[in-house]
Amino acid sequence: MLFPKVPRLKKFDYKGPYAYFITICTNFKNQYFVEKETVEAVLSLLKGCASDYRFKIFAYCFMPDHLHILLQGEEDSSLKEFMRIFKQKTEWCFKKNRQKALWQRSYYDHVLRKDEAIEGISRYILGNPVRKGLVNDFRDYPFSGSMVFDINKM
């Protein structure tokens, strides 16, 4: 099976205090993020990796077959290293428990421009379950949140 080319910017090193909108799809778009235990395990590893690699998580949303993350690094943060370790740790734990692959190869990233508001993109990410008809109010969706904002005030 041929895998698509990794979608990264050629002349950008993904290091420093940049904000990124990340989407990671599950392997073959399987709906793994419908079980609380699975989401909690991956979220725990996300929080740990964010702390270890010095990223703030402004918003996350576990949709049934993919994960959205809005994060921002510090001066010494490396998105590539963060993503490599996060995917590696979550993949290992998932395979240990399920004997299946969790993620598709690679991930999609969007480097935020200076004119793109983090709070607005956070609202967009948190609103994904509403747009997909899973809930009427994003605050009712159990698999999304923020490690920076109080989402009840958004």
C-alpha cells in the first residue's frame, strides 16, 4: 500500500512559539473515540506530552474518528518531536490493549498566522460536535475541552 506524502511545509522547522491547528485521523477512520476509557487514556497522554514538550493546549476535540488539537509552543518547543512522541505513546498503549493500530500515518497541521485568533479557532474546534449533529451545545460534548480557557465562558 502506498502512503500519501507527509503534508509539511518545506521551509519551516516547526520550532518555537507558534500556534498550530492539528488534525489526526484514526487508522482507516475507525470510530475509536466513542468510548470514555479510550478518550481518557489518549487525553492523559496528550496532557503529559504537552507538559513535557512545553505546549499549551487551547482546545481539543475527540470526534469519533479523528482528533483536533489547537496548541501553542514556547521558544524551545518542537511540534514534530511532540507529535512523534504523542503518537508513539498513544499507539503503543492502544495496541497493547486492543491489538490494533490507532492512527493513520502522519497528521494535518495548519500554522496559525498572526491575524488568526486562537480563541476563535478554539470555538471552531469545540463547535465540531454541534456541526456534526452529535450535540446541540458544545458544552454537552464529553470529549472536548481546553487546558487554557474556561469553555463555559466561551
